[in-house]
Amino acid sequence: MRAICVASASAVLLGVGALTSCVPAADAAVRTDFDFGVQPSTVGADAQVTLWVERNEACQGEAEVSSPVFDAVAIAPEKSSAPARVDADARPGAVYDVEFFCDGSRGTAHLTIAGGPPGHHPTHHHRHPSKGVHAGEGGTLDGFDLKEMGLGAALIAGALGTAYHFARRRTDEETG
């Protein structure tokens, strides 16, 4: 009976280790203490967007917002949003970084210019770690590699099979 418990515990630990190795590492070193964004996040050239910041202890002063696709914008301390006009010559299909600075914290959002040719994959300019929730960028398994998930499942199955084998072998030795 003790062999079953030891084998089961080993299988569980091996399975947990395999599953955690499949999880992509988060940007743990990148931290912004305020939330921000661009609405809408996909627009045509010469369109207006709304830049917003969440006002909290980390962002009480003036928020500065800049991007290669519009003039710099300042969001006053008593406001949480401001409009910006996208340049008329913004390249269709391109993704531009939008930098937010407030009280020593900074972060980056992305603004996509609509109208790229079919099958075109936009490029990122000055890619920086992003902050905040990017709704609509994928499902709950976004970022998981199917090969890693398969390897993790195989390791778990192997550990459970080995535990079962040794448990059955031990029982057979005791009875006969």
C-alpha cells in the first residue's frame, strides 16, 4: 500500500512539473502601476482615437502620450482621457506603439491602422513590453505550444503508467 502512495505522489509531482513547464513565462519584470489604452485600437488613417489612463495613486499628475502616428498628447491631471488624430499618411496594416508616461511609470499600447492588403501581416515598430488587458487577442490557450502540451501529457501518462505497473508488481509479489 505504501508503494501505491509513493508512486501516486511521484506521478502527481511529475505531472505538476510537466504542466508548469508548458506555461509561457509572463513579463514579470515589467510592471506599470496604472492602466491605460487606446480606443478604438484599430482605425483608419486620419481617424480620431481616445487615449485614456486610469487615475490612481501611481498616476495622479499629467499623463504624456506619444506615438509616431500622431502628435504628442497631454492628459491633464483632472482628466482621464484625451483625443488624438491619427496622421493621414499612416501606413495601412501597420501597428504603431503608443507610449504612456505618468508620474515616473510608463507603458505601451498598440494602435493598428486598418486597410492593409489581404494576407498582409502588420509589423510592430519599437516593440516594448505592453501593459494592461488586450481583449480579443486570443483564447484561454493563447501562447501554449501544442508540442509542449503533448510532451506534458505524455510525461503524466508515463508517470501514472509506471506507478500502476509498480503497484501491480508489488501486489503480485505479495500474493504469490
